[in-house]
Amino acid sequence: MEMCKSQSWDGVLRQSLALLSQCPQRVHTAIGMGEAFRQEVQSKKSIAGQMLSHRHAEAIREVLVAVATGTSCSALDALARSHAEVGLELAANELNHTQNKLRLDGLIDTLRTPLGPEFLKRLRNGAITRALRLETIKEAAPFLVKEFLDEVGLEPDKIGDFLLSKPLILRQVYGKLWLCLNWLKKVDSLRFVLKT
């Protein structure tokens, strides 16, 4: 995706993949995070160990051969045809910084209340250790994921087993919570400094 964001995507892609084009058969690809989440929600099973995609690997290898030979291929032709449309879709969704910031703000606001002012004060002052932040995240994440899984229709008695399988969606929430705690530490510290 990063290589194809600009209008000069073909040159960027070819330059970026030049080194890999020397050994296309050694390149493997995984499905995207969005697709992995969709599969987990649909199957109600962890996608762990199932993210490599042979279909995508073949398409990428075809592109690598085209890069090495300076030619085109069906995958590059399809990308050229859909580039503008996909770019608009990405800008409206994954690359919509306003929406992404609003989602992050919502998650941060969700965390403020249960963490409480004393925890936030200690976080701001650097008194919360890395280990305690990790423990807080480990405790909070399953509740957020359970809420989401309940919304998408996973039966309540199956949620525990699903979480025990360490699904990708749980690991994604761990990462988001880590980001939120860092954001709370920095933003709340900045607000505190600006108020004084």
C-alpha cells in the first residue's frame, strides 16, 4: 500500500521492489490486517498460523518478475486500472486521518474513567512502570474485545475460548491500548503544563 499511494506509484513500486525482484521465489506474503480481522470474526477462530497467502504470493512474484525484466504483468495492469478507485477508498477509510484520530480519541476517553485520576497522574509523572502498564493493558484488553465480539454476534459462552486462542484482534487491541497509554501520558502531561 505504501508504495502505491502516490500518482507515480509504478516507479516507486519498481524501485522499492528492485532488490526483491532478484529472488522472487523466496518472497512470501500475508493477508492484510483488515482481511485477517474479517476472517477471525466470520470463523470465530484465531487466524494464528493461517496468515500466509499462496494466492497473494503468486501475484507478488509475478510483479517481481515484471520488475526484474522491466515489463508489465496482469497484476500491475489490474493495479493500474484500479489505482484511482482504490486510492479514493483508502483515503476515505484507512488513510482518513480525521476518522483515525476520532477513533483514537474515543478509545482514550473510554480508558480515562476506569483508569481514574490517580493512575493518570502517576502515569503523567512517570511513576507507572512499563510492567504495570503492560499488566493494565493485559487486564483491560479482553473486556474491550469481549464488547466488540458481543456486538458482532459471538455467543457469550464461546468468547472465553476465542480469547484463549490469542486471536490477532486481541493482539491488535494490546497495541492500541499501549498507544493510548503513551498518548495519555504525553497529552495529559502537555495539558498539565499548559494549564500552569
